[in-house]
Amino acid sequence: MASLSGYLTFSIPDKGTFKGKCAPNMLFFAKGTTEPGELGITVGPVLNSALTGKDWRVIGVPYQADLFSDLCLGLPGGMMARDMLDQAAEKCPNSKLYMSGYSQGALVSHNAVGYAKQETKKRVAAVIVFGDPMQGAPIKGYNGPIITYCLEGDYVCTGNFVIGAAHLSYTGAPSTKAIAEIKKIAVGKKYTLK
């Protein structure tokens, strides 16, 4: 724990650790603010149930998705996810890596890839974000596709911390579209901005 003049107390985030087996395609997912578990309860479980079999592995980033982390623009979770990506790139040299996140997890995704080693960035096949406060902003040193899903009326996508029905609606059509795009990229098709 660290304290600044007794007014603000915070914890330094745990270092992320990649565990488990390699797969040809590995998607790292960062949940939204206050969502439980490693994959959350909105987009993460949908991606996990669709990207199955021996060719896929979906890995949740076990960061503390609290309001403090949100105020830090996802940096604590981003550093944990960065560590996981860097370790996976080293341990699994033949795997395609993907980074995805919802809401605060989108911020985590931007930070993870932005702060990853340059060799790791080259291995990230796509960044897929939902309800992204950064609206798919470029990631320093990353030249791959950034696929952004922001529904009409989702004020989080405009940088406002207003959670409405649109922000909670990414489990339907947006997730289905994302899964189709991810599978295209996995078999070597190029993503083209639409």
C-alpha cells in the first residue's frame, strides 16, 4: 500500500502471469468495471463460448476492475495484461495473440498493447474492444487492426461515465460480429475497416 499525505491510498497492481498451455490462437480478455471473475458477465463469456476447440484459448486478465482503476484509465490492469501478453509471446512463439476488452477492459487493452514489448506488438493479430472510451484510438507502435464496437447511445464511447442501456448491450450483435471478424483474422484474412 502507498499513501499520499494520508489523502489517497492505493495498491500497486500484481504482476500479470501467463499460465497454461499454448494454442494456435490466444485471446486475452479484460472485463468491464465491477464485473466479477476473470471474464466478467457480459462480453467475455460470449467470446469464451464461441472461441472453443484445440485452436483457441480465451484467457481472462485477473485485474481488479474497480472504480479507482477506471479513474486511472485502465493503467493498473493494462500493466498486468501487458505482462501476460509479453510472457505468452515468449512462451508460445507460434501462437497468434489477440487483446480484447469491454468498457474499462477496452482501456486495459489499449494500455496492454501500447506498453508491450515491440516484438509482442508484432504478434498481436488484432485488438477488439467494446464500449471503448478511447473509440479505437491508435496504439503507439502497433500497426494491426483495432476493431471497435461502440453502440449508438453508449455515452462511455464519448468519454462520459454515463452507463445506460446501450453500454450494457454488447452481448448480442456486436459480439457475434466480433467473433466472425476474429475467426477471419485467425485464418489469415485481412481485416478492412468498414
